[in-house]
Amino acid sequence: MAEELSYVIVTPYSIRKSRTGGILARLISRTGLDLVAARMFAPSAELVEKYAASIVTDPEPRHRATQELIRKYVVQNFTPSTGSRPRVLLLVFKGEDAALKLRNTVGHIVNERTSGETIRDTYGDYMANEHGEVAYFEPGVLAPPDAVAAKADLLLWASYSDADGGLLDEAVSFPTGTKVEKTLVLIKPDNFRFPNARPGGVIDLFSRSGLYIIACKVHRMSVAQAEEFYGPVLEVLQDKLRDRSGEIAKRVLDKELGISLSAEAQTKLGDLLGPINGRENWEQIVKFMAGLKPSDCPADRRNEPGSEKCIALCYQGVDAVRKIREVLGPTDPSKAPPGTIRREFGSTIMVNAAHASDSAENAQREMGIVQIKENNLKPLIESWFGK
């Protein structure tokens, strides 16, 4: 069966209640689909009007009534008011029967079950009064009914993705004089080895920071980007591994050749081998993030998107850098405190679940490298549907 593109929109309420991670975890792990794009939107009134107008399509009265409920919800909760725009997150998935799988995982709006079988069982609410009238309604997420609707909706959102989406610097209001920071988080490739709940689980733990997600992008880092991103680490590794390289060389020579080195000779070997060892370790980091070591990458492929996938997120708020790094934990997962991301999801110093900027200045540098503002959603959708 042919692959499809379909989508899920995380509602403003779900985002405000920090449910994004839990929702994403279920979408990936329960559908087995490939997350291929993500973009934050602050929809304009024009986009909201057009999207809402496309929702009510079913001729069957009962289904039409449900769609009308969704239409009203979109108009009331997505439309900008008093100068502010609610944030929504568009997640795009690829795979066989993508629309049906997402729809089944999202679940129905009017459902008496509270068992947690679907996303709406857990994150949605539908309450009626004694007259059967809707008293409160929150769908949690939105998804198209079928592949035909998915195509039309995705093309619509893509057409507004430059104007209404991207890095939402001004979507969240802060008191005058508040010192607000932005910081970058990368959900690393070790979370995407197979469809599982880890990417969402990592985002869910980051919600403990109390910060706001203002950008989200599925990114495949090129070798050139990884080299630049981790460029400052190279010299540190080369220097750090001098003593260790000398110690290892001394042990090997003593064991294999029976040569007992002096302290001076060991130091000289460390000075020789440390930079080589550091370079190799650094190349392994680049390979982990981009799929190829720089020394193995042909020059004409250095700027191509790599084979490894990550999610780039920008968090905004007071003291954002420190708060995110506290939740992340130290580089070595074995030394990370319980409850931190690297303790929960990391395994080695390199395979440690996520990266976070260590300063506001470095966050700006890193966001520039991964092109956090880049709109890679629009060309994907238009290319897929042959526009």
C-alpha cells in the first residue's frame, strides 16, 4: 500500500498544559509512523477562517454535528485576540494508512470510555449538561478524517507556514522588564532508532522547566553543520585526552613489547596521540549526529541533510538556559541525578538523549547552525503532493 502524509495539530490548551510530550509519545509509539516535519504556528485570522471552513464536510447528521463542534472550537480557540495569537503545533507523519492510523490513535471526540486507549481518552474532554447540550469541550488534538482531507489541510497550512509559523518570538507575553532568554534543545538521534515513546518522553520531562516552546523543527544535520556545531568541542577533546592517551600507550607497550616508559616518554606519547585520539572521538560525535564521519564524507555531500534525525526545539522564558540544563542533567548519564533526562534516557557520554545550549550566546550560535527558523515543512508538503 502506498505511503501517505497526514497530520495532527496540538491545540493551544494542550500546549499550555504541557501535554505536547505525552501526545507525541503516543502518536509515534502507537502508530509506528515516521515523524517527518513539525512547525509551530500562531495562526492568523485568515488561516483560522479558511481551516475552520474546511472542517464540516460529512453529510451524515451525527458526524456533521461533531465536525461543527470542532469548527466552533477552532474559531474560538485559534483566532487571535487582543493582539496575541495562540500557539499550535503542526506534526506531519508519513507511512502506510497514515490518516487512518492517526485518526484511530487520536480517537473520537464523543466517547464514554475513559480507559486511555486513545489520546482523547486521556487529554480530551467532552461534557454535556442534563439537556444534552455541550457544557465543555476540549479535543486535545485535531486530525483529518481521511487522506483527502489531510492533503487539502496540509496544503492550506503550508501556504501560511512562512507568514504564520516558525520562531514565535512574540507569541508569549511577559511582564515589562522581564529578562527573557531563548535556548536550544536537540532531541538526539538515539531517540529515533525505531518508533517509540522516547522523543515525547524527553519533551515531557523538559516541561518541568516551566518554559514555553516557541519553535519546533524536525532536522537532519549535515556533516558541515555538525562540524560547525561541535567545532568548539574538538580542541577540548584533543587536550583532555592527552594524559589518557599517554597512559593507554604506556600500558600497551609494557604489555605487548615489554617496554617500560619513563614519565617523560609517556608525556611525549600523550602529546602525540592525544590530538589524534581527540579528533577521532570528535569525528564519532559528528557521525552520531549526521550519519558520517567528516573524514569519510565526500566534499560534495558535506552540506546535504544527514541520515540521522533529531528534533530541534527553542524554549523561551526567564533563566531559560539554566532551567533547561538542570532538567537535562550532566553529560555523563551515570553521574546524572534521578529524574533528569540523561539519567532516564541516556546511556553513554555521547548517546545521552538530548543537547541543550550552555549559554544564551551559544544558543543563538547553535540556532543559527541548525536554522531553527527554516521552513522545511512547506517544500516537503508541496513536493509530496506535486504542487
